[in-house]
Amino acid sequence: MIAYTFTGPGARRPFRGDRWPPPGEWAAAGRGSRVDHLPVWIATELWLVELEGSVHEVATQLRADRGRLVRRIDAWDDAAAGEFARWCGRRILELSRAADGDERLNAFRADAETFAAAADANVAGWVATRAAAAADGEDGAARERARQTGWLQERLHLDPVPRV
Amino acid sequence: MSGSPEMLSCREVVELVTEYLEGALSEAEEVRFEEHLAMCDGCAAYLDQMRTTIALAGRLDPEAVDLEACDRLMHAFRGWKADPEGRAE
């Protein structure tokens, strides 16, 4: 199946300490995610990945015996990541203003305006999700992640079921 | 999907890093571990350091360590164990 995968710079496989082989070449232990889990895994580069052999989903991650990069999604770059981080920062402020006086949300407000750099994108998304959880419980958190997925889909023109 | 509601803490990641590197965690635990790493540069760097340390230590021949260095290391390890705060001298 075709899925998405975030990597470090130069297709570095997060957590494994090595790089994906060049596009088209198989690697053991393929990892990816569906579009609706992408915000959890945000990193520097976004790729389409083909997964093969015992493909199964564990929470937010697709796992397979092997995987190979198909092509990079160039629309996800530092500019897009910075936009996403700032969008999440504004969302944190909205949530905290809507619940003025709630100490849990006020604590998030102090950090919100610092999210401007591409490197902050994953953390900004997570903090916005926890702010939504503080405001509306875990249902609110799930809705916030869905909003973030929507942002990524629209900005990067991602298909829910990715095509090669 | 918001990811795991109960994100692992940095302390929990540090405690689990050896099991993660040995492949001893369940798949669900691995995913929770990796979700934390995806947003925590500090823990991701710690994992890299552990992986590097294991790779280097695995290549070290015990006879390549001179006696004086060996004595200093043993002294530090014993002092570390004796210190309830876990500080090496």
C-alpha cells in the first residue's frame, strides 16, 4: 500500500539512526502513516512510501516488513512547516482566550507566540492538541488533530488515499 | 486521531531506551515511544547518543583499556552506586 512518511533531512529515518535507501530501493521495517495521523509525525521531509508484507496499523503508525520511498512531497518545506507552527500558535491563543481564566489554558498561552520556526511544527501541533483537550476533553483533542490534518491536506494537496 | 492521550514523559523514555534499542517493547509501546521522540528533540538526541555509545563500546577490546583508566572507571562506578543521588565523582 501507499502511505505517507515523515523523515529527517536527507531522508534520515527517524528513530533508527540511518537513512532510507534511494527511492525505489526496499528497506526492512517500513514505517508510514495514514493522512489523518500525519500531524503526530511531523518532521523535516514528507515522502510517499510504499509498504509491503504484513502491513498493519498500530495506533498512529503503519508498519510493514519492508518499505521503499516513492517520491518526496516538495510542498512540505521549511516555509510550510513554519506556517503550520504559526497557525497552531494562533489556535492555542484562540483556545486560551475562549476560556479566559482557565489556568490550564493560560499556561499554554505563554508558549503560543513562540511557535514561529519550522522546527517547532510538531511541538506546536501537540501543544494545540493538549490545549484543545484542556478546553474540550479528548474529543476536543481529536477534533484539533483533525483540523491539523485538514490544514496539511489543503496546503499540501494530499490525497486521503495517496496515489503514486 | 490525536495520538496517544498519555504521552510518555522524558523520564519514561530514558527508562525505556535500552528496551527500545533491544527490540523488547511491544509494538504499541514502540509507537508511543516514537511518538514522544517525534516531538522531543532532547530525547531523540539521547537515543542517538545511546546508539552511538553502544556501537563504540561494542567495538572496545577490554585489553585496550590501560590499567590506570580501568581503575578510574571502576572507582567512578563504585562511587556512583554508593551515591543515592546517582552522581559519579
